[in-house]
Amino acid sequence: MTAIRIETTIDSDTLHLPQLKPLVGKSVEIIVREMSQHAHELENGSWASPLAGSVIEYRDPFAPALSPDDWEANR
């Protein structure tokens, strides 16, 4: 199954989507939903993930959450 995500602004009732060329002649499902501007747009107008900038640094991302001595399985 091929999935193609296209983010665009609709300015008429006719859409031209050249990204769909590989699917011409195939059965597809088309879903159109309005995006929340507040959730995806930054103050300067550029688009980003809602979590962009939320993590400042990873000190040791692969360290265990608990010491191995605290694990019940090791007793």
C-alpha cells in the first residue's frame, strides 16, 4: 500500500496534484481534512512539528531508568 501525504492550501474547488501520478489507474481512498493552524504554524509563519524545540539536550539517552541493582528480576 502506498501512502502519499500532501499539505497544501486550497484556493479553488479544483486540485492539481502531480504527486499522485504513480497512482493513476489504481483504486484509491481520498480523505481531505482541515489542518489546525495553531498546532502547526510558528509565529514566524514557518511550519514545524508541535514538539520541535521541546527537548534541549539528551544527557544519556541509552542509560537505564533504574540501576540494575533496583530491578526485581536481579534479586
